[in-house]
Amino acid sequence: MFKAILIDNDEAGYRAQLTELAEDALPEGEVTVRVAYSTLNYKDGLAITGKSPVVRKFPMVPGIDLAGTVQASTHPDFAVGNAVLLNGWGVGETHWGGLAQLARLKGDWLIRLPAAFSARQAMAIGTAGYTAMLCVMALERHGVRPEQGEVLVTGASGGVGSVAVALLAKLGYRVVAATGRVDEAGYLKTLGAAEIIDRATLNAPGKPLARERWAGAIDTVGSHTLANVCASTRYRGTVAACGLAQGMDFPATVAPFILRGVTLVGIDSVMAPREERLQAWQRLAQDLDVAKLELMTREIGLNEVIDTAACLLAGQVRGRVVVDVNR
């Protein structure tokens, strides 16, 4: 038997509960992993609370991340005892995920745990940090350099935003952090933000074009915020969009793209190719200050996940939430 968060949706309604399951209940897969740590991401919060139709089949164990040790394997790349991690691939949506003590997965979804990180540190980074690194790589790929000017990070107090601020600052960018929690200014400046702005300056309907300010931006929010970020991005600047905390809509015009040559890059971390994942984790090992990672991390047990998910969606959680599935 193993403990897991299980989501169901039937005549009794939509519900998530901490329960015990038999190992033979696990789905098919080539690799069985004894999970050490998972995380609680925004998508996990949506799945657990039912606020958005994240879960595509029931019952479902949520958790889009996990790190642990191979317990059994028929995949040629993994042997018993290997330390591994997983981000995305629809896990926690269409295939049982990481908020459990055991997981059975396709071997192609896994990568070896980088030597630079412990399992706990890898989950403190998690999909949020890996997504932040993909965003930074996209800005670099499109020629955004520190000397070109300020880079904006929206939703800066959240998981993706916190890691993005820390990464960009270490790489030499002047980072402006937008947040709805201005009381977190000290936290964000410790991560490396040079300036804090209130999200209220970005999240209402704005003009098709605004004063040019950002050389680049990482947006975790979507909706009016993303539209306003694009409208105020400098000529030939780049915006990496990876989230929808404000909404899925994009109430913008084509003006920033055809008059200023702004590039809007979509960041998908779920199905990103293996090579790109490996590069992102290599860069995280190189460019992320582990001391700052600890500053943005809170650890909880599996029995705290459901309550914390509601707090996460209410905007009451900063940084990263690591889940020790064995306590």
C-alpha cells in the first residue's frame, strides 16, 4: 500500500482526498519510481480544487512533478536505484502523477537527476523553475541581452516568477518585478529584483501601444497584463508567455508586433523535447543560486496538500512549495 492524493468525479461530486492505494492500482508504465518529493504548482492547485478542467480522466493522482528512485524498470535507460525526475508530459492530467509515494511512468518521460541537485532541490525548482529557465533561454535565443535594458517579470512572487527573477538577476539583467503583493518587495529584492511595481499598473485594459520600456519580459499572467506588457515592450523586444493566472484571453492588437517588431514567444513546458529539457536543467545547475532557491521554498507533507492548494489559488503562497510525500 502507498499514500496518495486521489481526485475523483462521479455522482458524489468532484473531490480530492488523501488515501491509501494498492501498488497494483498503478497505471501501466515501464518504470516504477519510489517518490521522495513532489511539488504543488498552479496547475496542481487547479486540478485539486476543480477550479479548471485540468484532469482529463478519473480517478487521478495529481502532481506534475516528481523526484525519486527507480524501484523497478523494463526501460533500457533506467535501472533499479537510479535517481530520476519528471516534469510534465501530461502527468497529473491524463496519467497518475507525483503526489503519491509511488508512481509508474513511461521511461521516455524521465531524466536522470542532475548531480548538482538533491531530490528536494530538484523539486524546489520543479516545473516552475524549469519553465522559468525555458523562458530565459527564449529571451536569449531572440537576442535579449542585459545591456539592452530592463526585463519585466509578471507574477513575480509566484513559483515561475520567483525563479525567473533569480535567474535573470544572476545573468546580469536589470529585473523589474510586478506583483500584487507589494509587501513581498523585500523578498523579491533579495532574489535580485532591482525594482518592484504593482500589478495594478498592468492588469486593466490599456492602450494598443504604450511608452516603450521593456527590452524583454517573462509573463506568467496572461489576459490584460500580457497585452499591456507587449504594448510597452521596446522595438524588437521579446516577451515569453508561459502562464494564465489572470486569464486565457489576450485582449490586444497587432500594433506592437507590426509597428515595433515585438516577438511574442509561447513557452510550453509540458511537451518540450527531451533535448531542450536536458539543456534547461543543465543551465539551472549553472545559473541558479541554490541559496536563493532555499529562500523561495516552503516544504509541506502530503497531508497538507489539499488545504495548501486552495491557498495557492487564492494568491496566498509565495515562491515554491515542495511536498515530502513520506510525511
